[in-house]
Amino acid sequence: MADIIKKLAPHVANLIAAGEVVQRPASVIKELCENSADAGAKNITVEFTDGAMTFLRVSDDGCGMSPGDAVMAFQRHATSKISDGDDLDRIMTHGFRGEALASIAAVSRIDLMTRLKGSIEGTSVSLEGGSVTENIPAGCPEGTTIIVRDIFFNTPARMKYVKKNTTEAAAAVTAVQLQALAHPEISFRLIRDGREVFHTAGAGDLKSAIYDVCGREFAAGLTEVKGSYNDVEIAGYVTRPTASRGTRSGQHFIVNARPISSKLLTSALEEGCKTRIPISRYPGCVIRITVKPTSVDVNVHPAKQEVKFSREREVYDSLYYAVLSAMTGDEGRPEMQLKPPVKDIVKTAQITNQTTVKAEPKSDMTFRSMTVEDYRRMMEKAAAISDKTAQKAVIPAPIPTAAERDEPRPEPPKAPVMPAVIPEEPLREEPPVPVKEEAPQGPEQQSLPLPGADVPYYKYIGEAFDTYIIIEEKTGLLLIDKHAAHERIMFEKLKESEGPPMSQLLIVPEIVKLSPKEAQAILSHTDEMAEAGFEVEDMGDDCVMVRQIPSFMEPGDILPVLEEMAEELLKGRNKPSTQRKERLLYTLACHSAIRAGSRSDPAELRKLAEEVLTRPDVRYCPHGRPVTVSLTRAQLERQFGR
Ligand code: ADP
Ligand code: MG
């Protein structure tokens, strides 16, 4: 048989290579911008119309090319950036394969105009499907302009994979945004259909680039991330929990000035934010990671969108701890957003008077006139009443679950704290501020959560609208959303406890009718339900019999809680069971937390305030809403013109 293997003609080889490099107009934009950045450009303008398939122009003021290089640049494997294999280990430029221009040219029509810095004359080269159709001297500005038209005009098969114009345009915009974020030192200008989309300053400041590229709102929700560990440098910004997002689209990682996607980095980021961001919300970020060129292999992806770190653990830890400390670091609590003081101060004072709750002088007086002994007696009395009321909430005393009856189990964890019941009678007079030294170790102190660290100075002022606890701190006023705070605390406690929460057996089991889907979800996860403190049984006809519920839960809440839990189980179908469990606990925390608008015992609110004041993790509720808002003394003084 005759030989059948032939070497492919260069234009066919280029077409094949183009398949890897050029997937859509956005990939062309990325390659051209990277070339401009490698050419030392200070300004890069990207312009396109429609979906960037028919017209796309990238101009830069970089070093430009000589007439010879202007043609050579389109040859496959022609590059000025590396010359031998060793260079691959110390790549400092974006490009190095010498493939991009050849690949782009193979599937489009190109006009290139370029002039070397300092040359009097430039060059104009045109290509169609990779073949040079014109090569003439031309007058043009220093730097390089490339126009790419009719992408895939000669490869109709590839056209099928191109999406509609708006989708391609969106991807093109994203590609320029990523480049602008990766290079705050370059001024990027994006013009789409004749209109400027954004224009970065190019002054080297990442925050300002984020502001220009991602908008004011995204930039305002960010907090700084900084850290370094061995040779890994982390710098950038992550969204505060309140600014978390519904998708991962706001996560941007830049490794040695290359925008890349990386599961490793995503997971380090999300782990670092984990306890602060509600389930099914994601942090956004723009984080630059700088490592030694020898510690990262950029040659693992044809479009260089992924990289391989030689010491993954080190990179993971560096990012994780940097994010964690940004989240726990004292970035302060959300401050109340006030309008600048209006000229008519009297008018403002009147308005404010209607809406603010004044400090009750009585409680302050009590504080000053009460002795430690008085205070202790009062706390003990209150604790006794509180115990009585707490017992009322639980139908019978906790009875072991079916599983516990069969085999011995370690002591169940303490029932989550803060009785969900609202006392029917006022417990006591306004007690004084439980300042650290005076805090008694009465029974109530044992049954309610103890703040983990020293309680800083605070004065309990009162509660507004049965919702907001008002606290005076050293530097200002703190408003605490009691539901959000309690919800967060409950959630953390439930999550930390090792076994299921303590349960109450219902005297009369409750039968709830659910939708077929909901019933199926609950009944096919009885183990997970048991871990959340529920014993449920199938009664047929989409009815579920509930024999046991967590002790802190109100029996009246069974139906809504079960419905929500079913929804969470359905949503978490394909997720790992640990995530499903978190979702269930989150539902429980939400339903058992004190409700906004309900009456609460001031002692209970004080305890809650102390937890908030001492625990850095109680900043946001599991929905990501703030637990507190602070109004600093300085803000108040400004408002009152003091
Ligand atoms: P690579 O970037 O991998 O070297 P390319 O095909 O993207 O390969 O580019 C080939 C060469 O063309 C580059 O090495 C560079 O010398 C030159 N070049 C491309 N774009 C520009 C530009 N905007 N300004 C100056 N030189 C450029
Ligand atoms: Mg290149």
C-alpha cells in the first residue's frame, strides 16, 4: 500500500491551531490586548460593533513593529518574546507561543497599521484568510492598530458555534474589562457601537480601575484583601457580605497580570468568606496574585486562561487567610448613610425627633443608683422567671429519639440558647448596664450565651419599633437588628454543635399535608431531618407525621418550617449532604430567632447585644443583611452642626 501520511499545508495547520486560540471574538480581543500590553502600551482602545464578528479594532501606543516584523508577526510560531526552551520558565510577557496573530489571520480579514517608536514611516499590511494581500509603507501614529473583520468568514462550520450578537458582545466587553482589571497601569478605553462603555485612568490604582470598569456600586461594596506568604503576594478587594452576589460572575482572579479562572482560587476565596456569606450567595472579588514566574506554569491552556501552580497548597492558604482576615479584620460595622446636614438645622432636628428613640433617662438613673448587690438580686429574680417561661415553651421534657433509645449516644449538645418565647409578663425593671466587672454569675448567665471575650463598654438604651436594639458605645450609637443578630447566633450554634439539636417529643404528633414534591423531599431525607432534630414518618397521600421537633422551635411553626426545609432539600438535591444540612439549619435558625416586631425582654436583648459586641462573626445575618448599623458620634455632631 502506498504511503498516505502527508504534512499539512501551513494554512490548514493554521486553521487547526485557530480552533484552539480563536473561539469567539472575545478571544481575539484578549490576544490583541495582551500583545498591546506586551508592547509596553500606556493606552489601549478597543472598539467593536454588533457582536464584534464583523468589525473589531484594537489600537495601542506601544513599541510598534518594523516593516519586516509586521509581516513576520503573522507567521505561525513567530515571536519576539522567547528564543529558547529555558525562557519558558521565566515568562514575563503575556504571549510567547507566537500563535495568536497567525491563528486570528487564518480565520478573518485583517488590516494592520504599525509604526516603530522613533521611525518616520509606518507599515500597512492586509491579510485575508492568512494570506498577505497588501504590504505598503504608510503614515500612521506610533504604535499598532489592528482591525479584524469577518471572523470565521472562511470556516462556516465554526460560525455555528458563535452565539447571537448580544451574547458575543457581552463576552467581548468582559474580555476588555478583565484586561483593564489586570492592568490598572494601562488606560483602557472600550467603545461599543460608537459609545464609550468605560475608560480607565491607567494610573496604576486597582480600586480606581474597578470603579471605572465594574461601576460605583460594586466598588463601594468592597473591602481590601492583602497578604503575603512565602513567595505568594495577595492584593485586591473582596465584596463585603452585604454585597454578596447570586452568581460567581463577579469573581476575578489575576495571576501575574493574567486574568485566569481557577477552581483552587475560587474555593480558597469562598472558604475564607464561608461563615459570613449566606448559602447560595457568592463573594465577588478582584484579587491579584503574584508568584515567581518559576512557580506557575502558564503553558497548560491554549488560551492561557488556566494556570498550574507548583505549590498549590501555599497559594490556597495565602488567599484563604488573606480573605479570612479581610472578613474578620476590624473593617468596622456598616455605618448609617446620612445625607449631608441641611442648612436648616432646626428643620432637621424636628424630623429627627420624630424618628429617633431618645435614651431613657430612667434606665441611666437606675444604673447610677443601683449597687452590685441590688443588681445581682434582680438578675436572680429575673432568671427564675425566665426559667419558668422557658419551660412553658417545651411541651414535655426532652425524650430520647428512637435512635437514642436503641443505642447509647453521647450527651446531646446543650439546647440552643435564647428562648424563642416572648415572656408574657415584664420581667423586671430596667436593669443596669452589665459592665464587665459587675456581671454576676447567676443562673441566667449559665443558661444564656456567654460572650466569648471581654465585653467592651456599652450602655443599653432601649429598643425601637420592637425591632432595633439601641446601644451606646464609646464612639457612637449602635442599632442592632434583633432578629438578624439572633438568627446569626442560632445558625452558628447549630452549625457548631456536633449532634442533632435537643428535641421535644410532641404529645400529639402533628400531621402536615405537603405538596407531592415537598413530601417526597422530606421523606427521602429522613436522616438529614433527624440530624436537624425532626422525627418524621410517611402517612401516605403526601402527608407527613411529625413526632419530634427541635426543643427551641414553636410547634405552631411546623408547617412553614417543613415547607421551607423541603424547598431547601429540593434546591440542594445535587449538592453534598453537608451543604444540604447547612441549608436546613439556616431555615431552623431563621424560624427560631426572635422576630422583629415582637416584644422582647430587655435582659434578653442585652445578652444579644453583648454577643454582638464581642463576636466578630455576628456581623451579618445568614441572608447577608447587616446585623448592626452604627451612627458615630462624629456623624451626629456633623448633623447637628456642633
Ligand atoms: P506572541 O504574542 O506569542 O509572541 P503573537 O502572534 O501574538 O505571538 O504576536 C507575534 C509577535 O508580533 C509578537 O511576539 C510581537 O513581537 C509582535 N506584536 C504583536 N502585536 C503587537 C503590538 N500590538 N505591538 C508590537 N508588537 C506586536
Ligand atoms: Mg500574543
